[in-house]
Amino acid sequence: MTLSPDATVTTTPAAVRPSRSRPDAGSDFARLSRRVTEAGLLRRRPGYYTVRLGLVTGLTAAGWAAFAVLGDSWWQVAIAAFMALMSGQVALVAHDLAHRQVFRTRRASAFWGRLFGNLGIGMSYGWWMNKHTRHHANPNHEELDPDVAPDILVWSTDQARASTGVARFVGRRQAFLFFPLLTLEGFNLHVASVRALRSPTLRHRLLEGALLFLHLAVYVSALFLVLSPGKAVAFLAVHQCLFGVYLGCTFAPNHKGMPTLTGDDRPDFLRRQVLTSRNVRGGPLTDVLLGGLNYQIEHHLFPSMPTPHLRRAQVLVRAYCAETGVPYHETGLIRSYREALTHLHRVGEPLRSRRGAA
């Protein structure tokens, strides 16, 4: 497989097998899956998730308790920063629940997913599930993956050339604006969740809406009842802005700057997931902060694999990719951001050239 200057996948017979809607018994992925299954890495980890969900819930409750005890003080800015971290951890728990890493059944996963997502952080579980499922099916496919659909940012030179309005303006300097724009991601998550309630495809809209508005009502009421208006606004800004940055820093290293697919580019399942994903090296702290998403390749190959098994699965997957000749990309955290930002800067070149020509 070769990469174009846009980091778009150019398929060759030696690198890509025929497209399959699902991995079959004789596929490269099926053989890897058997090895992973035999190693026991798809088994549930109830003890781990009992501790993790308990810690996240307990620390979040402790943060709000400290908020209530501290009262009308500018020290609440520190509480807001802590709650941004905990909101990110709640989002990561909701992610694992959505993938059925915690519970086998859809009903139990959805029940707890709505509690942590809708009620916990004001994020629609159903909206996010729909979006994230499409991403997993076709990661980094410009027409099929909603995470690389052109919006404010553009992800390829073709998108840059076709951009208009705000995207055209931002695209010229999007690499420099990326982290500042992440401060708006928390707000965008809430707005998108509320807007999704109008979609007829969203299941259990009344339940999702009730939990969302309950979260928003309690959250805003608590801020303005405990704090003066100025401090309440400051808390909200620090909490939501840092929450957005944390979320963005958690998800950006995974696919941004990796090869993209377009049109009929449809590698087989193994290559579709591995070639478009990036792993991030690190120790236990990295695992906790990124919620296991630093093992993005393994997560995309086995979405329902419990987080604590991903590190062990990496050994098998990396060796199997070397065995089958599939490129496996892993880098450090800072390098992953550099690669993503370099890609954003490169694909915005057509907009800078037009500006210069004008």
C-alpha cells in the first residue's frame, strides 16, 4: 500500500484483499480473532469495571461535594478544572458501555450508558452511539465516517478545495486553531445532543430528552445557586472548555493524520481498521488518561474487548501484523499530536495558496 501526499489510501493488489461486509472464517482477521479468543482476551472483567465505575462515580461525587462546601469562592476554578477531568472520565466510561465492554446485553449497556452519558455529562447516548458506530464501520472514510466529514475543519485537500464560509476561513490556519477550537467541543457536544432529539431515528427520545434536560437544569441551577453570577459563568467556562480540550486530546491521536479512504476504497476488515488507526505508547498513566484508547488499533479490531485486555492484545496484534505484512503504526503521545497537526496544516494548503494568489 502506498500513501498519496494527502495521506489517502491508494490500494494495490498486494496490500488490500477484496472487500467483505463481515470478516469470514478464512480471512486474515478471522485467524487473528481465533488467537485473541484462545488467549481469553474477550472475556468480561466485572471486577475491573466495578472498581473503575465506582471510582469515577465516587470522585465525581466528591468533586461536587467539594463544590458545595467551598461555596462562593474563586477557588472554585480549581474545582471546575478537576470536574473537567472527571467529566472526561465519565465520557470514557460511557464509551466502554456503548461498546458492551462492561455488560453483554444491549439493554444493560444502554441503561447505564444513558445514566453516565445523558444524566452524567449531558451527552446523548443514542446520538453518540449512532455516530460512533458509523465511525467504527468505516474509519477515516471521507464519505462514510462522520468524524472526518467536513465541518469547521477539513481533513483532505479535496475537502479544502470544496470548503466555503467558516470552514474555508478556518482551514487556512486550522493546525494553529485546532487546540483553541477544542475549547468549544464540550459545548458542541451538548448542543448536538439536544438537536439530536428532533431526529426521528433517535430511539427513546423522551427518555433521552428527560435525562439531558435534568442534567442541564441541575447543573446550571447548582452553579447560580452556590456562586455569584460572575463566578458561575467562570466555573461553567473553565469546566466546559477544559472538558472539550480533554476530550479532543483523548480522541485526536487515534486517527487524525492517518491514511484516509474515499469512494470505493474498501480494504478488508483487518486492513481497514489497522491502516487508519494509530496507537500511542505509554504506561499506566497514559492508559488511565486516555481510557485505553491509546490502543486504538486493538480497540477497532475488537471493540467489545474490555479495556484492561488491550495491552495484552497489542502484543498479539502487532506480531500478527508483522507476520501478514500489514503496517502497524505506534508513536508517542506528543508525536501523535504533531502528526495530526502536520496533516491538518498540509491539507489546508489549497486555501492558503488561493489566498496568496488573490
